[in-house]
Amino acid sequence: MLHPLSPAEVAERLRRGAVLIDVREADEVARERIPAATHMPLSRLDTARIDGGQVIFTCRTGGRTGANAARLAGCVPGQAYVLDGGLEAWKAAGMDVAKDSKAPIEIMRQVQMTAGGLILLGAALGLTVHPGFWGLSAFVGAGLFVAGATGFCGMARLMAVMPWNRPARA
């Protein structure tokens, strides 16, 4: 079980040597993060064992850490904690965040924007040009249903390889 801590409690524990682990994916952390946090994506924590004093987990809003509380607590030999409300609560409390406005927005937000745009485009073209364009909206809607049912999102995979989502080469 993860015990919730307020942003002020987390900040105090960090000053005393606690470890803050951000479980969001790399594309989410690249744009905005808590400077003191160590990045360990939830997708790679299956076999991780986190040693240290106090371990505090965080995500964007607390939903991801809450849904995976038992799994996260199992990575820590002692008591594990969670930043109640995640990064959003941290920001609302006026705490410092590191931002990179040049980093691309998260892949899933790109998927949501693209899917929504394609559905609107199909609907508009279906109304104004030819009813066959309703098929575009139906196709994207079916893709969203399959993504939700299976956990596989082809559009997310496609977005991940787009040039704006690739790291810059040095």
C-alpha cells in the first residue's frame, strides 16, 4: 500500500533524503517534471527493486500510481509513499517544475488530437462533400475502440516514429 503525502510533505522529505520516483513515460517526463524526481517508467518497473530510505512515487495526477499501488509498493522493501495528486498537485502548491516547451507533447495527447481531428474532418466532409467520408470517422472510431479493448494503439506507434518525436542527434 502507498501512503499519500501532500506536496509540502514530499518537499520536506526530499530535503531529508527521500527518493522521488516519477513513473510516467519518457515522452511525458521530457516536457515537464519535478526536478528532484528520478525517472523510472511504470512500464519497466516489473522487476525493479528500489532500495533506499523513503521512496515516494508520483505520476501526473495520481491516477496511475493509485491504480498500480500494490505493484509499486512491491518494488520497495519498506514503506512506500505517493505524492497525492501527482505533478498537478505539486504545481498547484507552487512548487518548482522543470519545463521544456520545445519537447513534443505526449504521444497519447497527439493521438487524441489527431483522432479527434480526423473524426471531425470525416464528419464535415460527409456533410458537405460526399456521405462516403463518414467512413473516415467510422474507421478512426473503430481504431479507438480496438485500442481501448486491446491496449494496442497503432496510431500511437505511428506517432512515436514521426520526425518531431525523434530525439535530436548530436
